[in-house]
Amino acid sequence: VQLQASGGGLVQVGGSLRLSCAASGRIFSHYIMAWFRQAPGAERNFVAAIRWSGDDEYYQDSVKGRFTISADNGKTTVYLQMSNLKPEDTAIYYCATRKNWRIQRTPTSYDYWGQGTLVTVSS
């Protein structure tokens, strides 16, 4: 499985961005797709996750109501729509997939990773 993340950029506080993660290879509907982020000098943290079938969305508390994760099975692409962005959302965003039906929030639980895309929120 290969993952390609894109869509990052520079945005002002309160703005929006949509990240995309295109997957290739053998993907099953029960696999979990997730977004993580890593700010400079910080650990990589869970942001949101969804099953490829589109079921069961999960979010980190700090992004609930602002971020939406979705999966397009036809395009084998997962999106992260980010709205009302804040300076603390600045980070490199990574997509990852887990070959298991159970959603996990720890990076070590994921089997494949994309290369990351930088999101910078300026005030």
C-alpha cells in the first residue's frame, strides 16, 4: 500500500484547507485510514480516523466540529476538511492506514504512512 498526501499550504486564522490522501495497492473496506499531525519539536498526534467503508469517524477533541474526515472508495482517497483553522493547527499532516478493523490512536498501530504535507496557519 502506498499513500500520497497533498493539499497543505499557508492559510490565515479562521481559514479552511482540504487535505487529500490517495491510496494505491490492496485496500480492504475494513482498513482504517487516519490523519496524524506533528508540530516542530512535538510528538506525532492523532487527528482523525475513518474506516474505508465510510463508517465510524473518530476525532481528537481539539478538532471536533472543525475538521471532517471522509472516504471516497471509488477514488481510494481520504480527505480531511479543515475549517476555522487556528495557529495551533500548524503542523505536518500525515495520512496512515491500518490493516485492521479496530480504530487506534497511536502512530505505532499503523502499517503504512504517506510522506506528510505541511499546514501553516498564520495570525
